Amino acid sequence: MNPYILTTLLLGLGMGTTITLMSSHWLLAWMGLEMNTLAIIPIMAQHHHPRAVEATTKYFLTQAAAAAVLLFATATNAWITGQWDIYQLTHPFPVTMITFALTLKIGLAPLHAWLPEVLQGLDLTTGLIMSTWQKIAPFSLLLQIQPTNTNTLIILGILSTLIGGWGGLNQTQLRKILAYSSIAHLGWMILIMQFSPSLTLLTLIIYITMTLSTFLLFKINNSTNINSLATSWAKTPTLTSLTPLVLLSLGGLPPLTGFMPKWLILQELSKQHLAPIATLAALSALLSLYFYLRISYAMTLTTSPNNTPGMTPWRLHTNQTSLLLAMSTSMTICLLPLTPALLTLFTP
């Protein structure tokens, strides 16, 4: 793609998210979401491949449906209350519709079926944008409206953690595994949203950091399925030794960064007298942990049949930049001791 066009599209992507973050009017927020969608569609379809075009079409239809429902719900709210302000949501009908429209946009269960299929058709860089940046704008709206129906959010959250765990068990494609991982992590965020919005924001930032690190690892190794990871030791021996730590951090094991949000969320759910929900969420994390362990095993403890030229790529100089990967990997592994400082930073 022409660099000028790509720069324009990325600026449009950033501007759409910024407009949604800064708006207090539903029409402006909706316009920001639409700018976001329209900017990423050409980026998704830049590789003229049937899988990419199929993924782009599925994404466009899903986002268009979610945008239509969101616009209808906000217009209904304006008709009932007489104003378009984001904070003036009092009637349960538009609140529920807006919640479901936004959950469809981010791919939360049970409205999640499009996300693994779309992510599978994209290259790793676009998949990274889809899994991280595209979640920010809808999530900011969910945080602002604070849906009053507690049971709806708890059901959506626990369904997402369970489906995100079960769905990834039998996958061999890394992008589908990361899509189900995304669904599970979003479930954890939704579970705690109404009780501690600041903790939801902290969890989102840590999730984005861990996912950034994982996608960049797979991109440097040029791997899209589990089998291709077995040759990683010959390409990037140092990264191969660090990868299990990154994946186990995604799974939420101590003493890694990923343990922090899960620990705090379970603590908050227990304080709200939701011990059964906390137990279910903790058990669902074991499902996710299984497929992270599968990837770690394939990458570090198995060796694919190699000839002599296949064992020498580590001697070749790579042109890929590694600064962002180094920073995100360090944060993914080492932030747990800073939990009190981060809590102070995010607690109002």
C-alpha cells in the first residue's frame, strides 16, 4: 500500500477513536466509531487475497449491524429523554440495546462468532490493531454509560470467559487462539466493570501490552500456526526462551504481570459477595492456560526435522525493529511488583 494512503488511514483510525473518547454526544460518539471502522477496512483488504477480502466483508457487515443498532438505540433514548447526552441514560430499553451493540462491536460472547473468523483472515500486524486499538473506543463508551443491569453484564462476562477458554482448546491456528484469548480477557473486564471501572481500565491496558508482545513475537518468527513455532529456536533463540513467560503471563500465572488483573478482579468479586462467579471465572482461566501451555510446549520443547540450512537462520541479520517488542515483553513479565503503585495511579 502507498505509504501516504496508509498514513492517512492510520490518522483516520486514531482520529475516530479520539472523537469517541472526547465526545459527550451520542451522534459524535457514533461518528467516531464509524470513522474507525471505515479507516481500518482498506487496511484489512490491502492484501488482495480471498481470505483477507472475506474477513473484511464479515467485519464490515458485523460493524454495520452494530452501528445501526447503536444509532437506533441512541435515537430511542433521545426520543424518551429529550437529549443526546451520553450520561443521560435512564430507560432500561435503550441501555440494554446500546450495551449489546457495543458488545457486538468488541466481540464479546455470545456475539463473538465473527472475531475468530475475521482475525484468521488478516495478517499479524492488522490482527494486532484489531485485537488492541479497535477495542478502545467501544470500551470507553461502555465505561461511560455504566449499564445499570448488573445481571446482564455478569452473564455476558462469565459467558465470555467460558467460551474464550473452550473455543481455543482445539485450535492450531495462532490467530484464532489469540481471538479466543481476547474474548476471555474481555469477559474478565466486563465482569468487574460496574464494580470498579478503574480496575477495568487497568486490565484493558495490561491486556493490550500482553497482546502486543505476543503478536510481535509471532510476527518476528513469521508463524501463523502451532507447527511452524517449532523452528523458532533456530531463528530467535533468546525470544524463544522468553516466549513461555509471555504466554503464561497471558494465562495469568504468578509472578508475572498477567496475574495482577485476575487477582484484583477475583478479590473485588469476593468483596461484592459474588464468590460463585469468581470461582467460575478462576476455573475458566485454567481452560485458557491449557492452550497457552500448548504453544509454549510446541515452541520450546519440540524440535522439527531440520536440515543444515534450516538450523542457521539465527546467524542472519534481521531488519525488523525490536525496541517495541523489548519494552512490551519486559512489561508483560515484570510489572507484578508494581501493583500497589499502579493501583494508586488508577484509583480515583
